[in-house]
Amino acid sequence: MAKKTVATLQKGAGKGYAKVVKVEKSPKTGAYVFKEEVIPNDDVKSYFSK
């Protein structure tokens, strides 16, 4: 499924967006959780600084 999302982001209307994957550790179980989001290119640095 990720390939379709990335492929559509590289075409005309989606060039201003990026798919980002953030790794977080779950406080409940201690396991790693991956959060995927599609955000504007301008907000990528602020997304990872949170």
C-alpha cells in the first residue's frame, strides 16, 4: 500500500506533501509503534521535533 501513496505524491498535485514514518515506544507495552502520516513538506521538520 505504501507504494501507491508514494506514487501519487510524486505526481502533479501531491508534490507539496511527504509521507513520514515516526517510530515511538509504547509506554504501555514497551514495544515500538510506527506512525505514518502524509503532511505538507513545510511541516516535516516540526513534525519530527515534537
